[in-house]
Amino acid sequence: MTYGITIKNESTGTVQIDENYKNYCLVQKSTVTPNGLGEGSVSYTGNAPILAVACGANSTVLWTTGLSGSTWTWYLKAGAPTPYENIICYVFDVSPAASSSGMALVVKDGSGATCYDSRNKYLTIAGIMEGSTYSNTSPPSTTMASGRTYAVLMGKLSGRSNGFSGSTVGGYYTWNTSTYGLGCKVNGNTISSSEITLASNYYSGSFGGTTAGGFAYDFKDYRWLIADVTGY
């Protein structure tokens, strides 16, 4: 006869805790102070960590992610206004080895690896913001339950890129390109968003007096998880 423990969601019957999968818990909380360009980064060495961010004054974009060995680095970009406010970063990873101090409920898999330890602070998803596109002038927002603390886990970079040109006297032209990313802002229980300029370039040259035209490329689909980090 096989013995074990399975804990299910009271409302849905979905398995929450058992020995077959590992739960994500808080492994690092830190503060990032953006530089004069609004840029900053946070790193963590672990298994397969994920990042949630919160900033009340500035929208924050997860620009890109780097991996060196088992060290993950997330590169962030903050939008206006300045001076930039600190960005609170919550890193979640699979449950670390059980602590030897205190009493707790600990669930392990068949190999002895910790799947759940009640002394940890686990990732709780309170909501989802998602869409196939958004309006540049009216980006998405949502209101969560009051009295709680929230942070956002952003997926792939969402935004748009465009460029245009125009001729000038003597056959010279100007070429302007801009790339924007959709950033999140967490102000109390309101999760809002706005576009942040990630790159802007200006060129000048000659193509026999002709203009090069223009382009517009949208990658506006987005999917954000909203984590409840009250007390974390």
C-alpha cells in the first residue's frame, strides 16, 4: 500500500501539494535602483527562477534575461518620471532544501528532494492580465482586491517598433527608428501600464535624393501574472 499526502484546492479540487511537482517559493527579495537612463538589473543563482517586480511611481519593463551557468540576470528599464523610484524585485524558485530549525510540514519526492516546506513563502497567483493587443493611448490596467500587496510577473517583451524617413536639401535624408516596451506599474491595488522608450536612433545619409519609406512592427500581445506578495 502506498502512503503519502495530497492537498487539494477546496473550491476546484486541483492538487496544490503532493510529491509529484515542486512548488515555487520566495528565495530572494531585493531593491533595484535605476541609473540615470532608468536601467537596472538583478541576479540570482538557482534552478529555474522567475521574477516579479513592483514599482509605484514608474512603469517597469523586463527588457531581456541573461543566463551564465546557473546564474540568471534580469535587465529592467524604468519609464518617466524622474528621479526614478526603486524597483522591488521578488525572485521565486523551486523549494530549497528544508531548514533544520523549527517545526514544519515538509513534503519530499521519491528521491528526497523538497517539494514543499511550510516555512517558505510560496508564490500565490492572484490574477492575470492578458490580451492580443493594446491601445498606445489607453494601455491595459486592472484593480485587485484592496488591503493586499502585489507584484507582476511579466512574460515576453510586449511593445512596438517603427521608423520613418524624409528627404532634405541636397538629396540627404533622415531616418528615425524607435522601439517601445509595455511596462507595468503597481500602485496599491491598481496594476496599470504604459509604454517606455527602449531605443531611439537617428541617421542621416544620401540615397540619390530618394526617401527610404517607413515601417511599423507591433508585438503587442501580453500575458502578465499578478502575484500576491503580502507579508513577503
